[in-house]
Amino acid sequence: MAGINAAALAVFAADKRNARSRKRRFRERHLLALAALGGSPGAIAAQRLLRHKTKKEPFRTWLGLIVFVQLVAVCGWVAYRLM
């Protein structure tokens, strides 16, 4: 799990660096895919630490939805395990 979060943080950082130097950027769907594959904590951390894609819509909404779905899934799994 740490690997995908480190990868998400690194890709967000590279995208921010590329944005500043006007180089080729990562597609938003690839950034969201990293979050959906388990890297949402790394993506959120990158957003906060780097101030990257914090106001961009609909990216922000999609990332929030991914985090919400993952939280519901984890809570459901924990509830199932406690039964």
C-alpha cells in the first residue's frame, strides 16, 4: 500500500513540476487512476503539500468520490469482519 501512495505522490509532484516549467503534463485520468488503485492517501497528501489541483473541477470532485467509495468499502469490510 505504501508503494502506490508513494507513486501517487511522486506523479503528482512530477505533474506540478511539469506545469511550472510548461512541459508535458500527466493526464488527469491517470492521476485519478492512481488514486483509485489505492493511492488516494498519497494523492490527497500531494494536493495539500504541493497545493496542486486543489481548485481544479471536476478533478477535485472525482478524487473526493474515489476517497468516499474507498472509505465506504473499508468500513464495510471492517463491519463484515467484526460480525
